[in-house]
Amino acid sequence: MIYFRSFPCSRQRLYYSITAIVLLSLVFGIIGFEFADEREFVIQDNPVVEGVPGSNVSIAINLANRMLEVYSDEKLFKKYRIAVGKSGTPSPIGEWHVVWKDYNWGTGFGTRWMGLDVPWGVYGIHGTNKPWSIGQFASHGCIRMRNKDVEELFEWIPVGTPVKIEGRNVKIQRVLKYQTTGADVVVLQIKLKEMGYLHERADGIYGRATEEAVRKYQQDKGLEVTGVVNKAVVETLGV
């Protein structure tokens, strides 16, 4: 009589069974955690929102927290989790406006698009076909939202709505002068606004108003009045 040893096969099946159980536990654990986390977010930060925001609507985006806030008459109306730019392709800090809106703008942009007037590139608030990226530093600079969220926001936000993006540290490492554009110009403008020298929005464009604000700052600090931001001006501003 011939006997066959079945122990290796049994051990192998047992190993595969245990592995499958562990993997399924991890998957369901992650799903459960994300569901609980989202439920807690909705309960804590978004108590039941009824109706729609008023006519005076604005948006504030905090890049560090990956959060978009909708304000109505300067009061917080609702929050949304978002995905923002990666370190190599950061979202543009500054004070912008929604300048155009569109449906199904392109592959990867979800069901809605709201373009911003950033002078150095094409940036917008849009949906996504990668909902798992929400809450991450994952985009090429745009603000990603879940499609259901961006569809809701799209109906509330008219063209011209102000959008403030903040929460990213940018240093001024070049000479800034009239007609310069960029995130470092935004940093300069924000600082000048804080100090009372500039009264227009931080739009990333070194225009005449910014130049005049720099001239007045230079005069008050005893610096050469040129309207140009060089290393000496950067050091006194602390930016």
C-alpha cells in the first residue's frame, strides 16, 4: 500500500487562508477608519446645513489642513476636504477670483471646473476621478474635490467669487520689480498689506500699486527709494 503525505499542501492552504484573512482585515479596517473619520468630520465641522449661502459668498482654502471653507456674509457656512498641490507642483497662495466655470472640463478634472485668475498658470477648483486622493498633497497645483462636493459648490459660486489660498511658506529669493509675477510677489504683497502699505489684493502681480507701496516703505525705513525689492528690503521686511 502506498501512502501520500499531504502535510505540505495542508500547510500551504493554511498559509494562504491566514494571509487572505489578514489582507481582508486590513482592507476593511482602512475602509472603516475612513468612514468613521469622514463621519466625525461631518458631525464636528458641518452641522446640518440648510438652504444655500447668501449672495455675499467667498472661499478660503488652507493648504496645510487640506480644507476648503465656504463663507456666507463673512460667516462660515460649510467645509470640504480637498486635495492640494504636491511639493513640486504647489497650489498658488494668494487672493484670487473665480473667472470661469465649466462642466466636464477634461479627463481627470471630474464633473465641474471653476478657473482662477492666477497670472502664472492655469489653476482651478475641480472634481476628480481619483477620490482616494482627497485629503492629500496630490495635485499639480489645482484644488481637487469629490465630484458630489464640487457639484454642490458649483451651484453656489458665481463668477467673480473671491478665493483666498493660504498656508504655504514661500521665501523671496530674487529681485522683485514692476511687472514681476509669482508666489513670492504674493508674499511681498501680504506683508505690505499687514503693515498698512498696500490696500489692494495679493494677486501675485507686481503692479503700480505694489511698486508705490514698496517706495513708501523704503522711504519710511531710510532705504534707497527705487520701488524695487532687493536683498536689503527683504531683510528689513523679514520675508
